[in-house]
Amino acid sequence: MASTAPSATMTSNQSSNQNYNFALTVLTSLFFMWGFITCLNDILVPHLKAVFTLNYTQASLIQVSFFIAYFVVSLPAGALLKKTGYKAGIIIGLVITGLGCLAFFPAAMFLSYPLFLTALFILAGGITILQVAANPYVAILGRPETASSRLNLTQSFNSLGTTLAPWFGSLLILSAAAKTTEEIAAMPPADFEAWRLMEAASVQGPYLLLASVLFLIALAFVFIKLPVIEPSEQPSSAGEGGHYDHAFSSAWGYKHLVLGAVAIFVYVGGEVSIGSYLVNFLSQPDIAGITEQEAGKYVSMYWGGAMIGRFLGSMLLSDVKNQTTRALYIAAVLVGAIILAYLNTGNWTDSATWLVFVGVNLIGFWLGKGKPAFTLGVMATIVSALLLVTILSTGAVAMWSILAIGLFNSIMFPTIFTLAIDGLGKHTAQGSGILCMAIVGGAVVPFVQGLFADAITLHYAFFIPLLCYLYIIFYGFKGYKIDVVVNGKS
């Protein structure tokens, strides 16, 4: 397997595996928290859509406000890290994220949609700093050959956060919103205003709790000692593209990075767009016909699939050779997949359906033959097929085909990220900032799909994320390759 991360040098005498393992353990908590917070947006979209009587385009501004922060903050965050280092950057990111959570309190108190959007922007700005710091830190915190596996493992706990968030949100935020559109429209004005205030207030407690946890983690990081690691001046390998040097004065000079930024843009956009509209999609009579609260729990199947796939990917893309270890690990993940399915569906028939898709996921990894880029292309191909089935079908077929997409999304972000920063050397921090800036796709693609949902129905608007995954197929099979570079020219 070609190197998927820049080489690194320790600037302190802390090179033991024990230190690496401790650092990775601590960083895992960050991946969990920002995954949890990000996925709560999928609950906020239908919730605030009802509270403020929004159409799909207006409701998509929730994701726009959140993900536009990546575009605005990422490059300044990269510059900040150069001055402060990874640890200080993480602390700053945690504090800003906590302040964003606190801002939900006045937004609900004054029943102001613009204030909600502002709070989301602040919160996302902090998460952006965390991502710019943590992703490359994990990638270079260990052997280059296993960078993709390592980032997949930490992203698995990010997915654990996204899996738990819909349950958390549906129980504490959507639980009181068990009213149909017709019931809301029939309310007298005074009752409607009282209902809106009650529904808006339901977000205050959860986000105050999140703010408290974030501030405690930030305080813990003040006292935690982490290895100080810097990217080296030279790449660790030439990947599959051949020899190259560092004559480029900027990360923008590397074609595989730029194409990778586009891949991050469309991947995050497609993934978030699907998640954002799942509650509304599943609650439609011709799909599942369930309540929004029930649909909110099913969202955890989508994000839980990403968790299952990432745990599988962390092993199947690693250099672990012991077949017994691999078999036991995979068996444990499969048991977890069954438990996840049963907790969400409550019956073994649907759980068995879910396990079939998990089996297809394993086949995808087998076809990828342990090569991160090729596996990426295979998984994107399967997702494209599932989206096509979703668009052309209704009922249980459409429901399960779209829920299963999370399984195949699993390894995409960490794989694209590590392929794109391969060989950037001293430009790694800038490259990370560029890639995190591309996460703005999570703002653009849901907004575009919202426009089409209002125009041609939500069902057919899923052609927008389908276009996104078609590009990822290209990047996985070809676009990731590093051009030969001689004296700054490719």
C-alpha cells in the first residue's frame, strides 16, 4: 500500500508507542464530540422547519450556516496552528465550539431563526479548528503506511457520535413535536405561538449540556501532555505517481490535493444532504409513513452504518496479518451491526435485511484488496447504485437503499483526506486547511437539493448527491494519483 500521509519527525523525546496510543485515545474524544454535534443538525432541520414554518430551501440554511464556517475559518485555522501548535489549537477550537452551544439559549429564548443560524456558525467555526488540527495530527502520529487505517479508526468514534446523536435528539428535541403539518396549521394563533416557544426551548437543555462537556474537555487538554510532531520537509514516498519534489511554493500546486479538495466538497455535501432530509423522506406516506420522531431514530441507522464500515475499514485497510485476529475483530463488528439494527427496528427481519447490506460492504472491501484508493472507488460505485435505486423506487426498497448508504460512506472522508495530503511535507498544514475548507460542500449541496426538492419533490431531488458520488468514483480510480513533479512542474 502506498503511503497515505506525510512523514513526520518528533520535536521532543516522545517517540514510544505508549505515547502515540495515549495521544490517539485523547484525540478520539474530539472525533466523537464533533460527530455528535454535527449530526444533531439532522434533527434541527425538521425541528426548526416546523417551528418557523420553513420550506426545504429555507430549512437548508441550517446546514449552510454550519458548513459555510469551514470555508471561512479553515485557512485562518491553518495559519493559527502554525503559530500555536496542535494542542493550543485544539483548546481554542473546543472553547469556541462551547460558546456556539451556549448561543442556542438566547436563540430559543427570543425565538429567532437568524440567531439559531448565528449560533450554528460559531459552533461550526470551533469544530473547523478542531478538524484542521486533529485530522493531520492523527495522520502523522505513527507509521505512514497505516495512516488511512489510523484515521479510519478515529473516524469510527466520530461515527459513534453521529449514531448516538439522532437518538439523543429525537428523544429530547423531537419528542414534543409529535404534530403533523395539518395539526400545526389548524392551531389558533395563541396556541401556535405557545407551541413554538415550547418547541424552541427544547433545544436549550441539550446544547447547554454539550457546552459544559466541551469546556471540561478543553480544561483537560490544558493539563494533558501530547507528543509534539511536525511534518518533515520531504515526503514519505512517491505514492503511485512517481518521483516528485517540493519545488511548489504552495499546497495549491499539487494536483492530487486540489482534486482531493473537490472530492471532499462533494463527499461531505452528498453525505450531509442525504442525512439532512432523511427524517422528511422517511416520514412520507409512499416511503415509510412513520412519524418524525420515529424517523429520527432511523437516521442513526444511516450514521451507524458509517460507524460499522469505519470499524471494518480500520482493520481491513491495516497491516494486521494475523487471520485469527482479523476474523475475531470482524465477527465482533458484525455482532455490533446486528445489535444496532435491532435497537432501531425492533424486529429481526429488518435486522437481517441490514446484515445483507453489511455483507455487501464486506464484499466491497474484498474487491478493494486493501488499497485505500481503489476501495474508495468501489464504495462510491455502490453508493451511486443505491441512490439510483432510491430515486427509482418507493416503500421499503427506497427506505433501505438510502439507509444502507452510510455503510459505504464509511471510509470515504479519511481515505480522501489521507490520499490528498500524501507527500505535501511542509505544506501539510496548508493542505489540511484547504481540505477542511472544502467541507463547505455540506452547506452548498443540501441547499441545492432543497431548491430541487421544492421544485420536483424531495424524492427526485436525490439526483444531486448521486452526481457527487459519481465524481468520487473518478477520484478513487484516477484523480488521487500524484503527478511526476520535477522542479515544480508536473
